[in-house]
Amino acid sequence: MLNLVYCAENILSCDVHSVEPCPGENQICIEKTKQCVCKEGFTLVDENCLAPSPDSSSSHTTTTIIVVIFTLALLVCGLVLVFRKYNLVNYIRQQINLRRGNNETFENVMIGQDDPPLSP
């Protein structure tokens, strides 16, 4: 019951005509609703209106950078492991050499007089 009375006092204790209409700093009294609200740019924290701290945005930025770096590191490590496991570097080199037209199959064939005669 006392808690309800305390909440009612905080909600309805606003009087525009008094010297200090609201109990906390950075609060303004709205005449229509008779409620104290925080000024623009302030947030209500434990019945006090506080300005947002500049460190909060930098901590979010730092966290984001750390998460991005960690994710990129995991992706690079995963790609390296896949390339090593399936030996993809050699496979890619072979495919490039095949597309260049380097046919080594005819280089080992010897054409000349050393061949035995063909018999019909």
C-alpha cells in the first residue's frame, strides 16, 4: 500500500506553479498530465535523469570491431584448413595449366629412325 502511495506521489507530484515542480534534476513538469519527465537528451535511470555517457558509444564500437576481426580470423583459418585438407592449391594449378594449352602428352613421344618397322 505504501509502495502504491509512493508511486502515485512520483507520478502526480508535479506542480507547474511551484519553484521546484520535479524532485530530480534535468526533469520538466508537463502541465497537462501533471507528470515529471526527463528533458530531451536525458534518460531515466533509477528515478534520476542522466545524460548518456560518451563512453557507451565507444564501447559499442570497440565491441563491434573485435567481433568483426574475430569473425574474419575464423573465416581465414577455415579457408586455410579446407585448402590444405583437399589440396586445392595443386588442383587449381593443374586446372590453370590445362586451360593454357600446355599439352605435355606429346612431348614424351619419340619420332625418328629408332622405331621398329611396322609389319602388315
